[in-house]
Amino acid sequence: MIPSVKLPRIACVILWSQCDAHHQLSPQLLLLLMVLTKKATSVGERDVLIFDLGGGTLDVSLLTIEEGIFEVKATAGDTHLGGEDFDSRMVNHFVQEFKRKNKKDISGNPRALRRLMTCL
């Protein structure tokens, strides 16, 4: 059960991979939209900023909700930015930290890199 919360003038919602490969809305996103719809009918107009950070893409949408009606004001995305990019940057960071602290370069060691990726 989702607790009821007051929406600020601009509500920010972070969604992690809420759509499948065919861009179908996930049950979690549908539930979120129902909660926002219920809140929107009782609080007037609200602006909602939705971030969908997937494994390989980032999508952002700005919606206005008024009396239960959702209107998309703007949408944008980057097909070359996502969770995998963050994972890769973190692995590179830890490889550099390991090299700095231990004076040993593990960047050419596939097993060590795989173990680091597994930790993320």
C-alpha cells in the first residue's frame, strides 16, 4: 500500500525501468498514476516531472494533472545514457582507486572487472 502524501507544486518522481521493451507501462507506474490522479482531483492543478532512468536510456516527461486529466507538456530522452553507463563509470572509478591505493592495475583482468560489475 502506498502512503498518501501531499504533492508539492512540482512533484518529482524517479522511475527506474518502468516500461518494458515494447514501451508498455509497468504495474508500478500505473499504480503511481492512479495515486497521482486521486491526489490531482482533490488538490487542483499540479505539475509532475517524471524521470525514467532505464538500463540504457533516460527519458524525462513534464505533465500537468488537473481534475484527473493528464496533459503531457514536454518529453525528451537520451538513448545513450542509462544505468549501464553509471555502472561502467563506477567500475572505472574503482579500478582507478584500486590502482592508486595498491599500485596495481586490474583494468586488464576480466575476472576482476566481472567481479566489480557483479557488486553493482
